[in-house]
Amino acid sequence: MASSSSSSSFRTWRHRVFASFHGPDVRKTFLSHLSKQFNYHGITMFNDQGIERSQTIALELTRAIRESRISIVVFSKNYASSSWCLDELLEILKCKEDIGQVVMTVFYGVDPSDVRKQTGEFGSVFNETCAPKTKEDKTKWSQALNDVGNIAGEQFLNWDNEANMIEKIARDVSEKLNNTPSRDFDDMVGLEDHMTQMQSLLHLEYGGTMMVGISGPAGSGKTTIARALQSLLSDRFQLTCFAESLRGIYHSDLDEYGSKLRLQEYFLSNLLKQDGTRICHLGVIRERLCDQKVLVILDDVNDIKQLEALADETTWFGPGSRIIVTTENKDLLQRHGINNMYNVGFPSDEEALKILCRYAFKQSYPYNGYKKLAKSVTQLCGNLPLGLRVVGSSLHGKNEDEWEYVIRRLESILDRDIEDVLRVGYESLAEDEQTLFLYIAIFFNYKDGDLINAMLADNNLDIKQGLKILLNKSLIYISTEGEIVMHKLLQQVGRQAIHRQDPWKRQILIDAREICDVLENDTGTRAVSGISFDTSGIKEVIISDRALRRMRHLRFLRVYKTRYDGNDKVYIPEEMEFPAGLSQLEKLWEGTQMLNNLKNLDLSWSRQLKQLPNLSNATNLERLSLTRCESLVELPLSIGNLHKLEDLEMFGCSRLRSFPNLTTNIDTKDEAVHVSTRKLSRPFTPTRVRRLNLSYTNIEEIPDCIKSFRRLQCLYLSGCKKLASLPELPSSLTLLMANGCESLERVTCPLNTPNAKLIFTNCFKLTGESRNAIIQRSFRDGFACLPGRV
């Protein structure tokens, strides 16, 4: 992909940061503290100790500049007294131009204007340095100071606390290091032209909000283009979200309002990186995002109600926002008023051949003797990018006879339907990989690879090797969230493959009529390990209490709708005999089990779960999810032994009344902790928590110990309708969301949160003193949203 820093995108950097500075001014003060903060954040900085200073810049120093990802120029009063520093500046600018090096500035006790214009005390020092030098040297240095001085940076004189400034610099550097260009799309033929046209359509220089559509047939590359845009443009926006495959999300077992609500929850969870987000009305997107510059991609939209739920109006999003919608239905975009559209056509014959060759030969042209074969396959795939990738991957490493066989298979397909073309890729797999393909297509699309490995551990499948093969053959890919993803057309291939098998040998059943047939027949039920049941078009489903009793190996049961038709009735008898591997959990096991290797325990939505077992031996547990465990009354004290616990999710545990003391034992690192209790009365001070989410719970009080959450940055209390007061909050806080706290009256004064955004919309019971404290805090330290309606 074209990029201003494409030459530096994938260099191997010896150093993360190079600092250019005048030693006597800052080495023992500012720079030593900055270096310590960098070490805390895991950022390496070049150490110039031991390099002998002279009149010319040392070769070792030049190499260090060129091998650093970021250069930080610390301008102090005597910076320009050193020709060494000024030569460093020239080299830094050269690296910025040649290899896209990131340059940051710190103005330590000097005015940026004096640096740019070489005026004031800084200018006097500069002129003294230039006196014995040539006019050419002075001109080069002067231009360099002007160029680098124009780069916005931190000004020491604007801060009343140097430690806070250093912390912010470290965070900024960390974010820039994390924001590396993606090489995921480097091999996509024709993508640069798509990017050029899309950027022109997006009018990124325009400060208003815009919606843009990408239309085209299935498999033409719409999603790939959208993902590449996100990778290229995300650093220009405050928030970015890729809402994947919306086609299957809107249609649920709820009415229209409930479906839109559920879709907004999914969207906000994705955008805000908060699992299990719950909202109580459809205005939350507008309230949360109306002042945010966001990049939103709504992928594979096929219903106008999806757009109404997620992006009904441009006013929902802040100035400069861009909403990109991909769809096969161009008319749907027009109905929503989206007139800026990009239609993705099929690639030219030359581009299509290149796509095939990239996957079949790992180069842009065919091997000797394969050109005619490659052209034939390209034509038979109809120039469709997805088909070219899948079929090309299936042909990698194959001889001419095998190519001829595939061509004959493609020629035999009537009208070359794309799903039949893609089947060639599936049929090229060995039996074990075909089985894994089917499980992903029916049960595990958009699931984490670790979950697939755990759920299929006793199937004698080499999951790791199987996933690698499916990736290499372009039958799946890994999402940015680390999930296994299969294209919807390939999922359809899986369903077709199941339909063609002998019904009594099937391991996965997906058709409602065939499920009924099998349930009535004794011969095939014992082999069944999973049922995926689409109830669309069925008025009501009545399941016998003995329907599953013979399915001893049944482990997966999925009941869903692919389209909303108003028929939601599924009758499951109370006396239902579930197989041992599939049950409504009330408890897990008695006593203490050896759980040393357990890392992830997900019991979400186990509404009948009343108690947890003793987890004393689960010493490697990193994630415990109890979302919506509505019958859970208490947590075991053994949770205090979970020293490696990173993520504790308890959203919606509405009956939980007690909470163990986690003060000393749990190291939760940087993950969110979701707690839903009526009152947090016991000490709860995990030392490294950064986000605490108590939104939409019945808590009445936040304990005073919250102030000792020394690294807490984000506190979410949205919709806590019974919360009456807030205690003193930690000074590390950067965001407080307290919107919709209808009973909130008091906040502790003064608000000791110098870097936090404070949101108090719809908190109408706040006392005058509390309102004044919020107003004064906003005038003094920055952003606050006062009580009122948005």
C-alpha cells in the first residue's frame, strides 16, 4: 500500500528512541527521568555514554539515529551551542525524509518561536556557534531548526508538573511505536488503485461527517478494501471500529427494538473495546460519539434496519468522522441517503492472472509451462478475487496433471457458480482438515483459536497444523482481534458439503428437517457431535424430553435464525435429558480439582449457575468470565489464589451479594474488571487495574478504597441508577463515565483528577456544590460534560 513512510514500514530497528539533547542542560534532570519512564514502559533508548565528543558527529551516533524508530529532539537554552547537536538535527531530518522516521519535539525552557526563528537567548547562542562556520553551515542549521521547530511538541513552560509531562511523552511514544504500518495487504493486486479512489471519495480534508458506500458482488474484495482503509487511516481518528459480517447479527430472536438495541451493544463493545457493553436505550451511540472523530466500517450490510440502528444520521458522530458501509445491495445505500459510492468491479484479465499466480506460484507470473493452464483456471474462476485466491492456494505445489484435473472439475460446474468454484479448495483438503473446516464453518466462525483447540481437543485432530493449512489455502484468515474468520461463501460451501454426505455418517447436522429425521432413527444418533439448527420459517419448535438422549457425543447445540420472521417459539421441557457434555449448569464439580493448566474459564450466560467450585489450584488462570450468571450468589474465597488473573468479568451478576478481599493476592495487569454487586463494601484494590466497569449495575456505593487504585485510568458507571455518591477518585484517572446515574447527588470535592474527562449527563440530582466542583474542574484542567441531556 502506498504510504508516506512505506520505505520504513518493516525495517528492523536497533533502537526504539534516539534523543538529541544538550547534555549539561538536561542529562541529569529531565533526560534521566524520561529514560526511567521509558524503561517502565518497555521502551529502549539509545545510550550515548562513552562516545567521545568532538567537532564532528561520530559515525556510531549517525548509525544510532538511522537505526532508531523515533527521534526526540529536546530543545534547551544551550542546544544550539553545540555544532554536534546541530549536525544530529540534520541527520534526523534526513532520516525523516528518507526512511519515514518519526520526529518528536520537547521545548525545555525555550519558546518554540525562538527555535524556529533563532531569536532571543536561543538565537544569541546559535549565532555564537555559527560565527566561525561557513555561511552554508549556518543556512543548513537554520533551516533545520525551523523545520523541526515547526513540529508540535510538549512545552515545559505549559506544565506545572514535570512528572506528568514526562508520563505523557512516554505514552505518546508508546502509542506511536504500537501504531506500525500493516503489511497484511502488500500482496493484494490492484489494491493501491482502490485506495487512491476511496481516499478521493472520503474527502479526508473535509471537517464534516460523511457516509461512504462500497458495493459489489460477494467475493469481489469489498471487505478487503475496507480493512486496508482501516489499517491505512486509523491513526487519523480518535476511535475506529470494524463491525464484521453484520448480515448475521441483526436477525435475532427479539423484536425490532430489541434487535437494534442488541446491535448497538455489539457495536459499542467493538468500538470502545469493552466486552459485554449493555445499554438501556437507542440514543446511547449519539450520546457517546457526538463529540468523537471516529472511523466506522459496517461490513456486509444487508438490511436497512442495520444502518438505522448504527448510523441513522451523520450527527450521531463527531466532526471529521467517516462511516464506510460495504454491501452487495447498491439500492440499500441509496435508500439510506448514501450517494458517495464506490463500486468494486472484477479485476482485468491481467490482474486476475496475477492474483492466481500470487497464490499458486508465490509470485506474480506462472512457472514455465504453466501459463496456458493458469489462464484457463483464471477464466473458469470468473476473475472473482476470492475464487482465485482459494483455487490458486489449492494448486500450490501441484504438478501439471493435477492442474489438468482441477480444470476438468471447474469445466464440469454448470455456469461456474462461485460456491461450486470455491468447493475445489475445500475438496483439496485431507480428511482431518475437511473436518476442521466444517466445524469452523458451522460452529466456530469468529471464535478464538484457543477455544477451537479446547473444544476439539479429544477429536484426535491436530488443530494447530490444521489451522495453518487452512490459512495457507486462504480458506480462513485471522481477524485483528485474533479470531478465526471464514468468508460467508466458504461457510456455504461447508453446508453444501454436509448435505452431500451420507446422513447417518454426519458429525454435524444443519437442516431442521434432517434433524427431525435423524432424531427418529436410532442408527445415526450416537455419532452426532453437533447440531446447528436454523429455525427461520418454522412457526414453532417443540422438542421431546427424550430427543437428545441417544446423542452421547453431542457437544455443540446452536439454535438460531438467519432471518427475522416473527416466529420465536422453542419449547424445551423442564425434564429434558441433556447429554453429559451439554447441560444447564447449576454447579461444576465438588471438591478441589487439579487445574494447574487452566488459563481461561468462560461461564458467560450460565443463568442457572449458583456456585463456583474451589479454584485454589487454578494458579495459572488468566481470565474468568461470569457475565450474566444471574443465579450466582457469591464467589469462593479461593479466588484470592488466582495470582495470574488478568480479566475478571462479572457484568450482570445481579444476585451477587458478597465479594472476597482481593487486596493483596490478585495481579490483574491492565485488563478491565467488570463487577456487578449491590454494594462494594469490602476492600477491592487490585494493584494494576486500568479499567473498572460497573455500568448498569445496582451498586449503591463505591468504597473509599477506590482512591488507592493507583493505575486506574477509566471508570465506567453509566446507568448506575442507585448510586448516590462518589468518593475521592485516584489522580491517575483519564475518563469517568457517570452518565445516567439518576440518584447521584454528591461528588467528593475537590476533584483530584487533573487528566480526566468527566461525563455527568442526565445526573440531575447533583447538588449545587458538586455541580460547581465539576465546572471549576473543567475550567482548570480540561474537559467535562455537565449535567443535562444530549
